Amino acid sequence: MPPEHNGAVDGTRSVVTDDARRALVDGPRDALITGIGLVSSLGDGAAAHWAALDASIGFHTVLDTEQFAPWMVHPMVPLALDSQIPKRGDQRQMEPWQRIGVYAAGRALEAAGVKGDAALLGAMDMIVAAGGGERDYAAETVILSALQGAADPGTLLNERLLNDLRPTLFLAQLSNLLAGNISLVHGVVGSSRTLMGDEPCGADAVHVACARIAAGQGDLMLVGGSYNAERPDLLLHYEMGGLNRRQPWDGIWGRQVAGGGLVFGSVGCFLVIESRAHAAARGAVPVARIAGVATDRCRRQPGQATGNAARQLAGFSGALDRESAAVLSGASGAPLPTEEERAWLHALGLPVRAVATALGHSLEAAFPTGLALAAMAVSRGRLFAPLEAVEAPMTGTLRQALVTGWGHWRGEALALVTQA
Amino acid sequence: MGDRDMDYRDGHGRPTVVVTGMGVLTSLGQGQADNWRALTAGVSGIRRISRFPIGGLKTTVAGTVDFVTVPEISAPALSERIAELVIEEALAEAAIGQQAGASGSDFPGPLFLAFPPVEMEWAQRIALVAASGANETVTYDDMLRAAGTGQFKRFYERFLFGSILEHLADRFGTKGSPIGTNTACASGGTAIQLGVEAIRRGECEAALCVGTDASINPESLIRFSLLSALSTRNDPPESAARPFSKDRDGFVMAEGGGALVIESLAHATARGAAVLGVLEGCGERADNFHRTRSSPDGKPIIACMQHALADAGIAPEQVDYINAHGTGTPENDKMEWLGVSAVFGERAGAIPISSNKSMIGHTLTAAGAVEAIFSLLTIRHGRLPPTINYDTPDPALPVDCVPNVARDAQVTHAISNSFGFGGQNVCLVLGAPG
């Protein structure tokens, strides 16, 4: 079945296969998630995340309140890097954001059963959503100190940068070098593209992958991103924007009464997304299906983001089964969009879980992470317990999940994940 | 599918994608006319850096764009301004997306933008330190304290990765989420490929594909310098970029931008737009050999060119001109020749292959878009821009690089190569209007 697109008219760029509207009949160009690699403060792997989120004793957020006090972050669990990045030389050439991403990518490839399969990896297309890499904070503050009162600050800056910067640090900073390292370490070489642009690029990456699969422009995709929250330069950036949440911590919805704000979490999330025909031919077991994904933007005048979300949802209406659906929200905690999204979701009336309450906000990685949790939940047929008091429990069977991705500044995305 | 419809489709049955508007800006000047005049006259845009002090630097030359100014210069600020200028030229030529009398534009399709990674620069850090009242030993706590005053909110927005994308989408009224891409030196090619694919799958009828890069600042220059990637032949500046010469010693950083309005042929025809050229094919292939070096057997770049030709549905014998990646690093030019000789066989040495970078330098993330435009101008004018500074041929590279002087040639199909750090390679096939 050819895909339907409604791109040029109202701006929403959407992939919904005809099959999606026909009561979710299987089609060969359906986009299936066949592998999830997810690492965060909650653990390593999909099973560890499910165990943490679904704990019988109730969910407990993992926070580091000391390293960046009065701010806080959801820190990455220790990773057995050697298991995914066997060469120490490769590990040394990367900074944490890349190690997290390369590790998560390896876990996704493993879960999909393609790791080490040169023929499949050679035909695999990769789309990475990335920001920039870590800086050398020690060198930076030493240089800034030296520049205080320097007679010729320009020349001094040149000399110090030439002497103090590690030559290989550049390669750990470049946005496209997460993808580059995934090619090097895991051998994904069909193609390599990196998208940039904060939260929306995570959704764009998923959209482009699904649209290409629907149109026959690819069969096997590796899509995702990583975010290292434990970075003073990122804290500084959002502090300039007046967006950092200070301690004490509260959930995404609960913190809104006290001004809201962002609490970042270190996350690596990669998905193997594959056409149904390709997955069937190699006997891969799908976790879930991405039945639709839509992206758009607006200037964020009051109500505009809601308008985009409503249009996106209308595009899925034939496929959405409200009785068995819930929402995994990507709300960041930034006050204005979070409040607008909360109101829209309240009107929608489905059970909601705010992913960033559990894992922290992870910018480029946030939308793929929402999809990963949605896929895990629908494949198990149930939603995990509420993460905070205002979230309603869901006792019935879960067959579908909507995933929202409203950027803290710009961009609105919505996906519909269904049982495979 | 009617006969008429078939006319609008390529050999694979997909919508044919054509170019109807182009805008370009480099160190040679602003606009197609000035650039083409300089490019075919063998003029170099490489000059001594005057934007910041050059004391202590090993490389003191670059293709800076100094004639475009912005308040509070930074890589994203100047990159955004250059993008605006090239988009304006492209929209005017295509006569699309402009609302008469209105302040904004209303482009009827998405934006695909290649741009450099964004991060706060030294000027901003120094401003934060000054505002913090830090004593002799500066810490991040000092800068955080200054940041918390709220007086640097403009830095926050300026140094978001999404800011250039969103500002351009606001200004030009492009539709949907603006897509930003970076595949290092192949980025401009990737932006075009994303647009071509979107039109082929019927997602849109028109797209705006742009590459922009204005990242010549001390830290960016020094980072490339520390990788030993840059030419240190500083005197005279215009001699530094020497693709294919035996004495080439690195690339020259440069700034610029290129914008292409691309459309389905059916859409362009229906609105009576003039077709400037055809985007016949795109190929890509990632390399997993090394972070900055190509696989010694050249297989990835060979596959990249072969994929592009297959996508375009043309044979190697039909290629009349190669717009080289041609950075002028010892490694790149050697590997590019290896790839070209494998793909084109005995004809390789007879196909003209010239490097625009000999004159404009390496415009990095913009290069793929800028050089696609120059390739289309090459086809349109029937004139091959030269590779300048070709004084000492490298016997290991028996290329016809159109040495030093432009020459006339009929070009029906051209390819444009872009190979990036991180092993990301893109090749475009461009054709004359049908």
C-alpha cells in the first residue's frame, strides 16, 4: 500500500499507512521496532527499564543531587563498555555522550539479532539525532582565568588553545561523530546521516526512517540518539535560558505548580526499525509497530502547539483505539509548553506517563526513548504504574500508545505505537 | 499512469526532481553571477584572516566571508545570515514562495539545512566571566552565577542547535519541521539527498535544500589545525589551496552557503518554472575504517559513486565532468583519484575533474550545496571551472584537473563528490535540463 502524506498543505509531515486505518491490517511496508537499546539512570536494557518502572514497591527516581547542586541530574548507570566497545582505543577516542550512544546502539543491534552480521549491517541505514559533544572543562576554565587581564588576549587565546586542547577532542565533539563511531565500532555502513536541532531532530529521525520504509527507500534502519546530562556546559546553557529546575526534585506535572523547569537525564536510546517484509524474511521477532509518526512546528503562540497536536492526532484517528491506549509524554518540564501539553492531554482523557519524570529530559534522545517505552509497554499489554500522583492508573489491556514530543522551545511530534 | 505522467518520472518510475532556483555566496562574492565570473577567471577568495588576531597560529589564511556582517558575530549568527541571503536569491530565481507586499515568505515545502554544530564561543564565555565578577581563578560556578541573572537569555536561544532552523522556517514560511543535518564535509549533499527523497516519495512537491557554514573562529581553526588537516602555506594566501598538486599540504577553511529550490518536474512544469538542471541521483556509503581517514582500498567512496550512478540510471561512460571533493589534503586527493579510477576505469584520466576548493576553499558543511550549484552552472554555461595553483603535478594522480584556466566543454551529466570526517560520503549526479 502506498503511504499517505499530508505534508505541504498544513505543514504537518505525517506517515500513516493506509493499512493503519484499516483496523491495523498487517502490510509489508509497516515500520516495526525489532530491537531496542536503552540505557539511563534506571539501568541497562529494555528489561531493566521495565523492571524499574513496573516495580511492585513503586517507582523510585534516581538522582544525583550533589555533583551540580543546587541543580540535579539523572545520572547514567555504570556501563560495561567493554562488552559493546571492545577496543580501549575506541573508548578513549570518545567522550561520554558518544560512549553512551555507541553502547546503546550496540544493545539495539544485539536485541534485533543483527549485531555482527556484516551483510545486514552493510545494508543498514543509520539516522542519528545529535547535539554536540563535551568540552575540556578544565582547560577551558584555566584559559578563561589566564585571559583575565591579559595584555594581548587574542594571541594568548590562540596559543593556549593550540597547547591545551587535545587534538582528538574535536572528534569527540563533532555532532556527526556519534554516527561515525557507530560505523567504526559496529560496522553499520549502509548509510550514515546525522540530524541536529534539539528535541525535534529525534522525531525527525524517526519520521524520516518510517517514511523511507513506507516508500520502499530502505528496509532496515538504526535510529536514535544519546544525551549526557552530566555536563556543566549544558547546565550553563539552560541556566542562561532560565530553564533549569533547582532542587527539590518533583515530577514533570507536580513541579509545574512551583514554576516547572528542566531536569536532564543521561540517556542513550537506539531503535532498529525495519519493514515487516524484511523482518519476516529473516525471522526477526518484532517488539511493536510504529503505525504513525507526525512532526510539525509553530511559533509557540498560545494554542498553536495544541493545534498541531490535534491535527496530528486526527491523522491517526482511524487507527487509534481509545479503549486500549495510553500516552507516553515527552513533556520537558519547561513551563509554557508543559502546561499547554498537560491541558491537551487532560482533554484527551487517556492515561498518561511523563517519561522525563522517570529518566530526566534527554533532548535529542527523548522521542526515541518515548517510543522505546511505548513499544515495551504495548508488547507486554499493559502500562506501568503512575509515576506521580496526578497520573491515573490503567488496569485494562494496553494495545496502543501515543508518544508526544513537544520540544522545550520548538517542535511538536506525535507517534502511534501499536502491537506488532 | 498516463503518458503525460510518465514524462515527469525518471527511469525508476519516481518523480523526476529538478532545480528551479539557486543562491550562492562564498568568499568570492554574493550571488551566482559574481561567483561564476570569479570562478571561471581562476580568482581565489582565500585571504589573510582579519576577523580575529592570528598571533601564534600555524595557519593564518582562510576563505572568510567578511562582506556580510551581523551584530554579535558567532558561527550560528553568520551562518544564519548567509543562509538567508542565498535562500533569497534562490527563491527569486525560482519565483516561488514569495508573497508580494508581505513581510514574510511562504515557501510551499520543507527546509533541509546543513549547518555546523553549534556551541557557545569564547566571546560569550568571556562576557559571562566579566559579568560574574570572578577573581583570578575562573570556575563554571562563576559563569553559572552570571547566567542565572537572566541577562544572557539571547545567548541561550542563539546557541540552541534549533535556532537557525527555526528562524529560517519563521522567515521563509517553509512547511513542517525544519530538518537540520550534519554529515561533516558531506552535509550539503545530505541536505539535498533528504529533499530529493522526500519529493520522490510524494511527501512534498518542492523543497528548499541549503548548506551554510561560517565557522571560522579561533577554536574551530585550531581544532582542524591540531588534526594537521589545514594547509600552512600562508604566503601568499591565494596559493594555499592546491588540490591534486604534488606539493598540496592541506585544506583551507572557508565560509559560504548554497541554496537550491528543488521540485518535482510535474510541479515545476505546472507552474511554468524554468528548469535549471536535474537532480538525477544520490549515493551514499559510510566508511568504518577510521575517524578521519578513508578505507585504504577506497571501497566506501567507490560504492558511494556507484550508488549515485545507479540511482541516476546512468553508466560511468555518460559522465562528462567530476566536481571533485578535492580538498587538497594529501590523503583526500589520493583516495579520490583511487575511487575515480576504479569507477571510471581507463577513462578516469580523461574525464575533467576540477576542484572549486582551489579557489573558494573548503566551505565544510556548505560545500556539498555550494558545489552542486557550481556543477549545475558548469552544465548550464558549458564551461569548466579550473583547479588553480596547479603548478606541480603529482605523478601519482594523472588527472585532467582543468589546470589553472577554465575551458569550454559540453556537459550533460556531472557528479559532485563530498567525503566527510566520520566516514560519511555522498555523491550527487546532476544533469542538464531534459
